[in-house]
Amino acid sequence: MNSRAFALIALFMVQLLYGLNYTYAKGIMNENYIKPFGFVLLRVVGATILFWLMGLVFKSENIEKKDYITIFFAAVFGVGINMLLFLKGLELTSPIHASVIMTITPVIIMILSIFFLNEKLTKLKVGGIVLAFCGGVLLTALGTSDRVGDNIGLGNLFIFINAISYSIYVIIVKKLTAKYHPFTFIKWLFLFGIILVLPFGYTEAIEVDWNSFSPYIWFSVLFVIIGATFGTYFLNPLALKSLKASTVGVFIYLQPVIAGLFAIIMGVDHIDSIKIMAMCLIFSGVFLVTKKPKSTPVTK
């Protein structure tokens, strides 16, 4: 398997884990097992332990002192702001709303990539983003939530700011992966992350009643920590080593599809012609963006 194929598979797995995460994480928070900021702290601490244990197995490179500052800022945008606003926003809005709003991320990444990574736009990439964006819009859940305590407007705003923060994180990490293997810096990213989220999540974390957890809640918590945190932050930088930042960003368009399908499987949503059309648009858009342009033959 070539590096590009592996990167695309890793990227799909990231979106699969994130797509399932919407339902699992919201269920935990809405049933008041763990509050959002406390959940963030548990996610970061759990993933940090796993990354540092992995660091004992894999040999890492020496990090230049000045790059620790870059890693810290990656933690600010990719762990601190990103996770805190994502889970708080998800608590207040619906999984489909949240996953659809995240589709703005590729646009932000593309704009940032043009300025900071010198990426070039192509007609194929623009067409793919337009198709996928149209699909994301079709999947938007209109109206208000039936759940008491939801605040769709505020929740959507938090998710939107989270999308901007995540986009900045992708750009920073792209620069780091160009210099280091992900194993080298990801453990430091999460160690800094603990420092950033501890003041927000400590009180909520110590309030958790672990004895009240059912087997399903335990599974959901472990999935969020191991799959949607450790797994995604492990696979995403690997994908960034072989793919452009804008290509990585456009895969986020898969999240509404995966989140919607999982909601249907869990019996909390239904399929209709609009959703089928939206899924077709999203998959078509991802295909166009990831398709390599044909090289122009050199004429003599």
C-alpha cells in the first residue's frame, strides 16, 4: 500500500470515529453522567497517558527548543479551545447540527493554506468543495430541539468557533509533520493540553459518580477517550504527512453522513430522499478533492 492510500484510509477512519463520537458524547453529557468540561479533562488525561506509553515503545526525535512553542500553540487551538467548545457546543445542540457546521472547516483550512502553506487552488478542488458544501447544507436539521435545556443557537456558535480553532490547528500540525514524525510531538501536545483544560474541567471531573455508569456508558466513555481522542489525534497527523491540509479538511464533509447514518442505526433518525441526495453530493465532493490532477505531458 502506498503512502497516499494509507493516508486516505487513516483520514477516513478519523472521520468515522468523529462521526460516531457525536452520538456517544452527547448521550453521556445529556444524561448528566459527565459535564462537558469535566469530560474534556478526562479525554485529554486519558489520551495523554496512552500517547506517553506509546512513546516508550517508539523512538522519538529530538525536538528543537523553539518548536515547543509551536507545539504549545497547536495545543491551544487543537486541544484547549477545540475540545472545550466542541463538547460544550454539542451539549447544547444536536449531533447533526454540530456535524454539519463542522463542514465549514475545509473552507477555512483552504484559505489558511493559501496564505501559510502556499497551496494552489484547482478547478477540481473548488468544484469538489462546492458539491460537498451543498450536501452539508442539505443535511442541516431545521427548527428547534425537543430536548429541554438545548440552546441550538449558542451551541451552533460554539461549534463554529471550534471549527475555526480546529482549522488553525491543522495548519500548525501540517508544519510540524513536515519536520517531525507525529510520535515525536503528539505526546507533548496533549501534555500541554492538560495544563490548558485543567482549570476548566477539574471541578466537573471530580463530581463524576463512577458507580452510576452502566456498561453502555462505560463503553461510550472509553470510545470517546480511546477512539475519538487518542485514535483521531494519532491518525490525523499521519495523514497530514502525505496529504495537503486542504485535502485533510475536506474529509470533514463525511462527518454529517456518518453521524446521520449512526443516528438512524440507533433509531433516533430516519432516511429520506434529501439525505440520500446530500450523501451523494458529499461523497462526490470528497472524490473530486482527493483526485490527483492529470500531469501535463512535457512537450519538446
